[in-house]
Amino acid sequence: MKVFQSIEEVDISEVIVATIGTFDGVHQGHREVLSHLIKRAKERNAKSLLITFDPHPRIVLNKGAINLRLINNPIEKIEILKEVGIDYLLVLPFTFEFSKTSARDFIKHYLVNKLHVEAMVIGYDHQFGRMDGEAVNIDELLKSFNIDVERVPEMDIKNLAVSSTKVRQAISEGNFELANVLLGYKYAFCGTVIHGNKIGRTIGFPTANLMLDYKLKLVPADGVYVVEVYFEDEEYQGMLNIGYKPTINIGEKSIEIHILNFDRMIYGSRISVRVLKKIRDEIKFPSINELKIQLEKDKTEVEKFFSSYSKANQ
């Protein structure tokens, strides 16, 4: 997959079948659209192109931007899309000035004049371009420029229409049995290991305190989770805690991972964490000793999970 970071970088000479959208999460619904895109491109002996935006349009337009958290950071999204098999990715810088572009002007100046798009494959409810407060029939507008249009039907999983909003909600609630099914892969985040208060080490549960790479990354609900940890190309089993550690009254939210059967100093290192299941909510215990007892129970549950998980995936 070749990536263009602006329209000026584009040097495509082939016929193009394109899709467009933010594609946050690149979830199962997105993958269905991309599957249709790749298929239609091959049928036309053309190349497939995904047009997306950075930053997320809601950030620029301030539509709930203060609370917006994203499933993928820009690098993660590109890496996931590489695995899907599209030919080209165009990341358009989304500015306030760009947001003023009407649907008609976008089609004419970008899709037709610069990208030579022959057909569009888009989601069942997708719209693009400034609407000017009037209903715009995107399909008819595209056809008026001799661009064929295919609308991909809604995808339902577990009686839910798959959407980035549904995925974000599931992650925010700590429901990874649902979130990972909707995504089609394990939700992950990356960060750098930083120094913490080291209390975990004193009770037999040393933790890697994580500072996330991306400030807009969606963080799961407070609680304790089963996770896979990736460090220096090795995979480890782990137990993740997100929250304010009320038992010791730290007061600041933290993300920390106890890596099972691991005893290395990794301050300053980058690790990746994949979240599999929530064990419990964060709890304030009467004493550090009672916290330790609960952590032992949590560890046992994590080990049982991985024991059954490994057998199920053999």
C-alpha cells in the first residue's frame, strides 16, 4: 500500500475505485466496505484508493471534540490498513478551510480532476462535503460526474449495527468481548514505561506504569483487565489496572501493567498492550494487605483465562 499525505503527493496514473471516510478503528463494518472496494477495483482492472483525514474532522469542527477519543492513532490506522490489501491511501489534512469545501467542489476538484476516480464504494449512510444546510444526494451528485456508486449495506454483529461509535462505547465500558468482535482484532494501545510510586513492587506485584503515545487514544473504563503485552518482539501475559488506586490515595489516574513471570527493568522502553477481558471494577480496600490478597485472586483468574484461552486457540 502506497501512502500519500497530501493531494499534491499523488502520482497515480491508473483508473481508480475509491472510498472515503475517517475509518477510525477499521472495524468489521469498515472491512466490509474495503472488501467491496478491492473486489470492484479488480473487476475494473483498476486500483483501490481509500481517502481519509487527519486530524479527525470533529476535532477541527469542535463537534464534541473535548470528549473525543479515538480507537486508533494515525500510525496504527495506517498499519491496519496495510494488512487489508488496498493499493493506495490518501490522508488529506483536515483544516477549517478545507471543511468549507462543498460536496460538488470536492467531487469535481479532488475525485475527478486530481484522482480520476471512476467509481466510489461507500457505506450505507455515508455523506461527505459541506452540506450548506440542504439535503444533498451524494449518489446522484457522483453520477452527474460519471462516477459509479455502490452503497455497502449495514453490517450487524450480535444484533448491533457495527460502527465506530458502538466500538468506542464498548471500550469505554470495558466490554472487550463485544469490542474485539466488532473490531475483528484485539484492541491495543502503546506507550512508554515511566517511573511510578513502586508500591506494587513492595507487595509482590511490580508494575510497568505506562504513558500513552497518543493523547487522544481511547482508554478503557477503570478496572482490572486480562492483557497480552508485547515487548521487544516477545509476547507476555499480563494484568492491567486503570484508575486512581484509591487504596493508596494517589489521586492521579494511572495505567499500569503487572507482567506475569517477568523481572526486568524496562523504564523508558515502549510496550504494546492488547486488552482481552475485564476482570473487575477498581475497588478501594481497607488496607494494603487486603489489596494484595485481591491481586493474588486477580492473578489466578488471569492465569485461568490464559490456560483456557490457549487451549481454545490450539
